[in-house]
Amino acid sequence: MTVTSIATLKSTNGAAPNEYSHVLGYYTPGDGGGGAFYWDDAATDAEDGIVTIKAPNATGRWKRLHMHIIDVKWAGAKGDGTTNDITAVQQAIDFCSQNGYTLKLSPGTYLCNGSLWLKDNTVITGAGSISVLKIGASGQIRGEKGGVRNYGFSTKYLDEIIPANGEDYDNVLLTTDVAKGSVTLPVASTTQVNIGDVVYTYNDFGDAWAILENVAFSAEWNNYDNPLAQMEVFTVVAKTTTTVTLNRPTLFDCPKDAPFRKLIGVRDVWLSDFKVEFVAEVQNGILLEQIRNCRIDKLVLQNGGIALMNKSAWSTVTNCTITTNTYRCIVVDAFSTGNRISNNTCNYTHGGDAAILVMMSNNNSVCNNTVEGSGGRPLDELGICCHARSYNNVFVGNVVRNMAEGYGLYFGCWANTFHANSSAKCFVDYSVYYAGKATISGAVSFGTSEIRDNIVLPPDPPGTIRLKRSLSIFGSRDIVVTDGIFEKNMLIQATKNVVIANNTLQGDLTLIPDLSDAGPVIRNNRIISTGKCISVMVPVYNTTAPYTPILIEGNYLEGNADRLIYIQRAVHVYIRHNTIKANDHIGVGFNDVASFTAITNNHFMDCAVAVDFSATPGSNVSTSYAAVKDNQFFNCTTMYQSWVSPVNNSFIGKCGVNGFEIMNLAATVPVTPDKKWVYIAAADGQTGAANWKEITL
């Protein structure tokens, strides 16, 4: 039997068991909604309008022949780009999710004037960019929570909206404080808890943003000994009547009465190989909260990005092409963990934030993505950003082009790794602001947008020039930058314990370090600059022991300005085993009190002056007790120049990381042999016998 439409099929009873019927279309022949059916004369199951069609008789149903792949047009979607197909598309999603089928978006444009809701086990696939979900104004693609739809959304984690549902635990709290490193949590009752549940708990009830957005608390931004608010996601592996055993130890202390809750977002969702076009740009076009084990693959998104929010876990966003104007392309936020963002292309055309953002989340990987900016914004446009106390995330093999900033580590993010990423034509390639324990390795950065050359930005005073930089670090600690290739300058300010090693830099490296902890290490770099190569400028002369050493070692330096290595207001600087090619300029120079400097085993080439101790006009210089020895000189006009010291320019016999052994001092300065001495500056910054303190070896 052949009929023209599903409506005709509904009006026709089968004549015999297993009778075959060929339906030419859902509405009209050839519209894609037809198919093959057989008559089940004994069936009484409810009609679903997709694979089960009720005929006039009470008994008997038409059953569609299919291979567990359901075409959205079988639910009545037209796909003509003008008919509102939202009811049919949502019906098809619900039906497939409930029955474990795959929903196929056959070629067409399916207009949906509103939001679509995903359920557990939703699988939707298409035929590439010719299968289009066209989402009307203010519409999104969202996931249920606990089977509930149409709930609101808050960008603040403390205000997360959790609708009333039957899946979450009801008021399960920790009964005692739990120290970090614990795998067992005490609760009043585990009646609601099942082994295999994915759960989360808090280490703190405070609002982390109250600290991160208040400059008065900047000292806490990168204090990872005080982790601020954190939530962690676990799997329950065992339980007693009053305890729950987790799959791994907690990283943070959890207080008594902290909520112990279950993830209730959708799980096992798979979206692949179709296009989503938002009629108007929308923030978080695909918005998923508390999800786990979901996959988004080979989607094309226009005017809306993808957001994994609020403890989303173990999900992937791969091989997508996303184009947005001002909103983020991909965001992983609010304690989300174990997610993988890889092989995506993000076209971030106007900026205003970050194309890919990992914020307040942990143990995620962002790999092999490409971010393309407009090249027209001088600020407020960032390629890939790790932000706000995020930790243990990995960023590998990404490419960022034409952005104000290529990569960013901001506001207390710690223990994150950036490896083998590249950037091109960015104003600043890497910005590190109040971050800690970060490693940047194998970076390649080159080129800068002409739009941003020598630009003046408000509120800068007229005439202010913001310099292009390969790397800018401020207020951070425990940062390692290694094995990179950088084409622009580096600036490191107010930062503790930074290591710059094995890099190639075509520009200058300026350090204004925080020496209250470990000092900077500049080792085995190749720096070629049109100006100075390395400048170390300490804002305040350190007068309090212990004295933090600064190490400049094993570098190849070539430049075209006086003082390729420039030291200002610093003590315990170790300049050793470097090759310094000054091209008829000064190799090493000092300014404004720079004592206890070791200049040893260096190779000076083509220097007008290899080491210059003379004062910059208008400054006070004392370079007392410099250990200058075992250096080699090739084609240098002068080895040492203008050594100024109040104690007869005494050489230092030996030098070590904790002090200097001073030999052959003037008789007016009593020194016991085999003692180490440190300098305590007078108020006027001048050296003198009264300002030296003896320290026993």
C-alpha cells in the first residue's frame, strides 16, 4: 500500500498482519517525513507520532521500519527556514533520548523560536553545515537539571539556580570538619546516596569574587595557600550508613555543615556534525550546567558560543567552528573539571572578553585550538585565558592570531601549564597577572598588528606609548618561562621567583622584581636586541637580610645600546658564563648602588667597555665589593671603567649565594678572615664601613 502522507496513514487501518505501507511524505510527497511502515494488528501502545502511528481502530498500530536513527522530519519538522519547527524538534529530541535512538538532522534549516532542551542520552547528528538549527531571538540550547526545564541562569556560582527536582539529595550536610587529603566524608545519613553517584562539596561558603574584584585584597589573589572558595567533583565508590568514600582525596579543607550534593545536569549527550545559527547574538548559545560525559563535536556555531558551567565534568568540545562578535566562543566556568576543549576554530571578530575562557575551574585541557581575532582592538580582547583561581589546567598546541592579548593567566590561577602554543600579530602575546606556579614552555610568538603600533589609549596621559610585548608578568610568583621563541620585549614586575630559561628573544628583557622571596633566574637564553638585553631595576634598595640573589647565567646577549646588562639598585647579582657581544657599546653597566656583584667567567666581545662602573649623570653609584675575575675579552677597547668605591675599590676573593668573602680591605675596615659580609644600606644609600655586618660562615 502506498499513501501520500502521515495524515492519510492515520486514517487507514491495516488489512492484514504485517501489511507493508510506503508513505511518500509527512505532509506532502518528497518532504522527507515519510517512510516504510508495517501493520501490527495486536498493538495497543500509545501513539508517539514518529515510529508508532495510531489508526482508527482501537487495536492495531502502524510501526515504522528504522535502524534506531530517527529523522527529525519524521516528527513533522519542515526544515524550510520559515516554519517554526520547535515543537517537532523538541518532540524528536525527547523521543530519541527516552528510547536510546539517534536523532538525525537531515539537510534543511529548522527554525526554532525559543530554547531547545536536552535530556540524558540525547544524540543528535547531521549532514554538516547543510543541517541547520536556526535559533530565534533569546533562544538557546540548554540541558535539563534533574529533569526540569525552563529554569533561570546566573553567572555567579553562589547564585546557581537549582530547580526543585527528584534527583538531587535533600539537605545532606557534612557532620564534622574534613581536612584536605581525606577520602571519607561524614554525613548524617547515606540513604539518598548511591555508589556511582557523581557528587560535589564545598571548601568554603565565602564569595571568592568579593576578594578577586577588590584591589584591597590583591595580596590574596595569588596566595594559593589560601585557596578561597572551591568546589570539587567526585564519584562515590563506597558508603556506610554515615560515611561516604570518594574516588580520590580532597584537595581542600571542607567545613562542617557544607552541603554534599549530587550532579543533576544531563549526561551522555552527543551533538555532532550540524550547524547552529542564532538569529541574534546570544551569550552562551549552548548552555550546559552540571553535565558529565557529554560530547560536542564538529558543530558550526554562528552568533553564539558554548558554555560548560557549574561543575560540568568529563565532557569534550572538539572540532567545532564558532563565530561570535562580543561574547565568548567557549567557556569552562564555576568549578568545572576534567573537560577537554580541542581542535576548535574560534572566530572572535570584535572582542570584549576572551574567545576561550577557563574560569574558576580545574584539571581541564585546552589543546590544538585556533583563535582568530579582528586585529582591530587595542585592548579588551584575549585569545585564550585562564582566570580566577583556576588550577591544574593544561593549554597545549593552540594558535592565537590578531588579538590584543594572545594568552592570559589572571587573578590567582595557579599550577597551570602552557606548552607549545603560538601567537601571531598580538599586541601582547602572554599576560600573567597575579598568577602563580605557572609554566610557559615552547611558546612561539611573532609579528604585531600595525593597528596597534605605538597606540595611545585612554586613560593614559597624552603622549604615553604602550609597548608591544611578548610577555608581561605582574604581581605573580613561581613562574617559569622556558624553551620559547619570542619576537618582542618582555616586562616582569613585582614578581617573586621567576625563571626565564632557554628562550630565544628578539627584544629586551626588563625585570623589576619582588625580592622578598626567591630572586629571578635568567639562564641560557639567546637575546638579540636593538637596545639593552637585560635590565634589572630594583625599586627599593634591599636593607634587610636575607639578601635574595639575582642570577644571570649562560646567556648569549647581543645588542646595540650601552649596558647590554643593566643593573640598578641591586645587590647579590651573579653575572657569569655569559657571552656578551656589545657591538662597540658597553657590555655590563650599573647605576645607583649595586654592590656585591659577581662578574665571572664571561666572554666579552666587541665592547667599547666590557664592564662600566661609572655613574649615570645625576645618580649616586657604589659598586663596592664586586667579584670581577676569570672573564675573557675579545676585541674590547676597555675591560673595566670608573670603579667607584669608598673602600679602595676592593676586589672580592670569593662569592656565594649567601654572601661574599671580602679580601684586602682598607685597614680602617676591620674584617676577620673567612667571614661573609652583607651590606646594610644607610638612609642616604651610600656605602661605608658602618654599614657592613659580619656573618659567621
